[in-house]
Amino acid sequence: MFNYNKLYNKYSGDGATLDGTVNWLKKSTKLPSEVVEQAFHEIMMEVADDKEFLLPCPCGCGMTNVHTPLEHAMRTRAIEINQKAVAAYAKVLQDRETERMENRLKMLKTIDKTMIKQNKKPLFERSPVARGIRGLFHKTA
Ligand SMILES: [Zn+2]
């Protein structure tokens, strides 16, 4: 377990504090605290690996506080982490929807087999909803 305070020392020259940085990060990004904490941790790990976040701030903001490049690196990282999380979540939803469609299709095929046995027209031929689901599935598959 390393000491965040000790790592932060170099950036506290203008009176900035570790808590102040975390609070600013939460307020300025408005992202979930897990995302903010992950970004904070990742950048502090880079500080621990002797990476320096020096003025002028690479983001081009033109601010001159010693702690600004560190904070802005954390903000950029938090946004990146959040974008990845949002993309991963969208994929989970999409996979779940595909699975639901596959299950619905299996169910409809089973119903069709039953109907054929009973000498009725298959559901896919009779029902526009069933046709729609099959069409949608084949489009996305
Ligand atoms: Zn900046």
C-alpha cells in the first residue's frame, strides 16, 4: 500500500490538497465515484512510476497552477474510463437482446412444428408479428 499523500506532495506547492483534487474531479466530471476513483488511482500509479505532470498543461487550458496538469490528466482518464464502461454496457444490453430474439425464434419454430403436426399453417406464415421478429433477427444476425 503506497501513500497517496506522499506522491501528491510535488503538486501541493500552490496549496492544493489531495481531497481538493478528488472533490474537483467529482464535481467537474459528474461521473460515478467508482470511475473518478479509478482515474485518480491510475494517474497516481503513474506518479508512483515517476511520471511527471508538468506545466504548461498538455490539454491547452493555459492554467498555471502546479496541480492543474495532474488534475486535468485525471479528468481525461475518467472520461476515457467512463466511455469504455458505457460501450461495454451497451454491448451487454445488445447481447441480451440478441439472446432474447434467439429464444423467441426457437419458441416460434417449436410452435410451427406443433402446428404442422396439427395440419395448420405455420405461425411464420400466418402472423405478421412472427414474420417481423424473424426478419429482425435475420437482419441483426
Ligand atoms: Zn489543462
